Amino acid sequence: MSTPIITNDFAPVDGLVPESRRARTKNPYTPVMLAVSIAATIGILAYAWFLLNPANRGDLLPWAMVIVAEVILIFHALMAMWAILAGAKDPRTFAFHDAQRALYDPAVNERLGVTDDPTQWPLHLDGDAVTADLLITVYGEPIDVIRRTAEAAKAVRGAHQTWILDDGKSDAVRDLAAGLRIGYIRRLTNHGAKAGNVNNALTVAKGDYFVILDADFVPRPEFLEETLPFMVDSNVAFVQTPQTYGNMHNIISRGAGYMQSMFYRFIQPGRTQFNAAFCVGTNVLFRRAAVLDIGGMYTQSKSEDVWTSLMLHERGWKSIFIPKTLAVGDAPETIEAYTKQQQRWATGGFEILFTHNPFNPKRKLTLDQRFMYFVTATFYLTGIAPGILLFVPALEVFFDLHPVNLQVDVFTWFLFYAGFYVLQILLAALTLGTFRWEVLLLAANSFPIYLRAFKNAFIGVDTKWHVTGTTKKSSAFNFIIPQVLTFVFLLGVSIVSIWRDINLGQLNVATFWSVVNTLAIGAFIGVGFHEAREVQGVADPTDVDLAERVVEDEPSAPLGPDEIVKARRQVQLLASAPAEGATDLLESSAAAIDAAATEPVPAESTPKRAAETAGIN
């Protein structure tokens, strides 16, 4: 008698391995996470009480510096806890799931003969057919980066039109779009930067909804399936998804990427509950009618994303943020790229503070929205605060001025201090899954960036747009002169303080902080030194690739005139700063390039070669 096969009707096999099943069901709001959040909130309040207690006040100047810096940090920490504790509610309601199930109509797909091609399945909301455009904003990014994003955008499920919006006016990008059979839009001027680029595209792309993607953000096939159903609520203006990075392979990219993890995992979901989640410029789905309602994307700031969000919220529109990765892009990899990115973001926030203060009675915002946008407008003050604290120990070393009453013992001070900072670090570690020292390194060294942004916003200096993933590199020391000067000053303070403590036979708290601060700034300068050596001493790998292709003399890929000029320049670069493996190519490359210059270029190969070689421009 055979043994019957028993099947579990309640848990059908879904093909998921345990790791992926856990990933799909993991709730970021675990009991431990909530407990630490509550403890951190208590720690914030206790530290605030300790600092503001008149009995603990030290000398006026250092005490005032500490109060200014710490009040900024305490306020933003409290607002973060408020958002975290409010954000546990899933924005995906029954209406969302119902709309998601009805997004495609199999009968329509079969009638149109597109059953086997998900990218052609017509989209439906509330039973009505709707249209969507995917807009890829381009401004001089490498062609291979644009190609990667364009191919992925074209493969997104649901009928849509993909467009490349080329503000870089590149013929190679135009040829790429033609080869991929997607839309291409080029405008005569760059007025309004990225926002102007999108507004111009909306005169051509007429979809009911549109997605904005930066050139380096590769969308996943389910992008529309996970965002469009929210639009069943006619009051929703946009659905924002996280910026997730796939290139975190050095200190700068890891620090810049992980620095935003808390924001995207907990803060933005919390802001959704206050209808104050804002657009971050990419990986976002907009309702066309909502954007037209405010006259298009906001063009008076390079931080068009948060400004457009503010305009929409003032008009009564809703926003949704979903903490689900639907596109993966590139974090800044160099100090230059990080500096320019952070300065642009910070300038946009400070512009709101100075020109559109959320607490102005004229602003048509709810009280919750006013608080949330005030947090946005002042957030980058948290990057200036560490710069203030860096100089407090020097006042004690040189002038014997103390921020805290000397009657307060070190243990009591440390208890309150740790209750604030250690719990904040623990909360961040729980978010990231581990402690990320790169984040602290960048946080301690970014104050000159935010001071410059504060000044620019205050006096109205225009901030130029820069490509995050550009391959052009300048020496890092062009961007960290303030940090170098600060390091020299702190090093002098540390030496004097250590010498004083040796003579007195005791360790002073000011000495400890002077040394810690010096090491933090020095480590960042070390990163800059390493980066500067790479820029000066190593040629771009694409130079070697071109040299190798010239030497191999591929008959199927002859060089065009532009490539020949480019190749000659690159061989000169290799000669001055040869990359590994390139030295043996130099002599043969020069001869091969001269030979290639006399060979005819087959007409049929020109578009293909233009697309292939644009990546080394």
C-alpha cells in the first residue's frame, strides 16, 4: 500500500528560498526598532534638559556655541523620532490593491495580440485606459550609463512611451535613442535646468502620468505596477520611491549612500502620514494634471524637486512615499561629486527658509506640513553644527573657557551625552544593519559645504547643475581647502593641549575632543589625498580600451574622424600618466591610429560606432 502524499493547502509552495521570503516579509518597524526609537526620544529630551539647566552652564561663549549647535541637532532628532513613530502605517490601502489587480485586462491584451509582451499591456485605472511616459533626464552623462537606464525603462511592464530628454545636446545620445526606438527630445536652451527640461518634454509627451528618472537610475520592470495604482485616488499628485545605490564601493559613495538610508526607510514614510513626503527628483511618478495645475515643475531653483512638492502641497494635492526599491542608481564617488551634490541640495533647502518660510501665514499648509517643511528647510544646519563644535575645545585649551560648569563630574556629563549620541548611532546602525563609520566621517567634514550653501541661498547666488556620475575628475584638494585649514588649526590645538596635560599630569576632556576632531578631519583629508593621487597618476580605463581596439585593428569597427582625434589625445594622456597594462600599447597605438586615419569608414557602420564610442567622450 503506497503512502499518500500530503499537501498543505494553506501554504502552497511559492518558490521562494528562505532568504528572499524573509526579505519580502521583513517589517522595518520591529519591536526592537520601536523600543530604541522611544529610548532615543527620551535620551534627546534628557540631554536637552541637561544642556539648558542653568546649574550646568559654563562660560558664556563656549556654552552659547554648544547650545546653538546642540539645539539644532536636538530639534532635528526629535522631528526624526516623530516621523519614525508615525510612519508604521502602510500607505497601500484596499483601494490600492484593488487598482493593482485591475491594472491589466487580459482580454484586452489578447485582443491586441500583446499577451506575450508585458511592455505593451495597456494600463487601466478605475476601468479607464490611461497612458504613461518614462522621462530620462540627460545632461552629459556617459553614453553607457544612459543606455543602461534607457534599456531598463523600455522594459518596464505596462504600455508606456520612453523618452530621453537631452539637455546635453549630444548626437551620440540621439543616435542611441534612435537605435533603441525610443523618443528623443532636445531643446534649444537649458533654461530652468532639469525642471525646464521636464516642462519642455511635457509639451511633447502627453501621457496622463509620467515618471522622472535621472540618467543613472535604472528602473525595475515593476515600477509602474507598484506606483500607478496609488493614482486611483484622484487627489494624489505624485508617488515617490527611494534613491537606492548600487555603486557603494569606496568611502565617499558608501558614506553618501548610507547617509540617506534613515531618511528613505523611516523619515519619508512618516512624512507621508502628514502629507508632507516630498519629491527627490528621480524615481517618481507624477500625475500630469497636478503638475500642470501649478504651472509645471518649479524652475526658479536647482532643487526643483522639493520646491515642486511644496507648490503641490500648497494647492492641496497629496503625496505618497513607498519604501520599496524600484530603481537603482549611482551615488557620488568623489569628493568633488559629493560636494556639488550636497551644496545643490542644501541650497534648495535654505532657499525655502529665506524666501518661502513654511510658518509664514500666507502659506496654505497644515500645521504638520509646516513643521515638516521647516525641518526640510533647516535640515542642513545639522551639517553646520559639527563645525561649530570643532572649535569649542580650543577655547578651553587657550583661554580656559568651559562650556559646562566644572562642578559637573565627567560621569554625569557622559551619561546624558551618551543617552543622546550613542542611541542615535544605535538607531542608525539598526537601520543599516551595521555601524557605518563612513557616514560619521562625511557628517563631520561637510560643514564647509553647507556654510557655502547657506551663504549662496542668503545672498541669492545661483547654483550650477552638475552631473553626479560624471567621469571627469578634478583634484579633491580643490574642494577641501577649508577642511585642510581646519585640520592644521586642530592639530596645533591638540599638540598644545597634549603638552599641557603632560606637564599637569592629567588628561583633560578638551584634549580628548581635540585629538578626536583632528583625527576625523585628518582621515577625510587622507581620503582626498588618495583620490588626488588616483586622478593625477592613473588614466581612464576607457583610454586603454580604445588603445587596445586601435592596435587590434578591428575590421568591423573602423575609427571615424572624431574617434581618431580622440584616440590621439588619449594616447598622449597614456604617455603622460600610463595606466596599468597601457605602457606596451603606446608605440603601436600611434602607428595604428595613423593607419586608421587613412581607412574609409563604411557608411552603414557610422551610427553603430557613434553609439559605441560615445561612452569615451
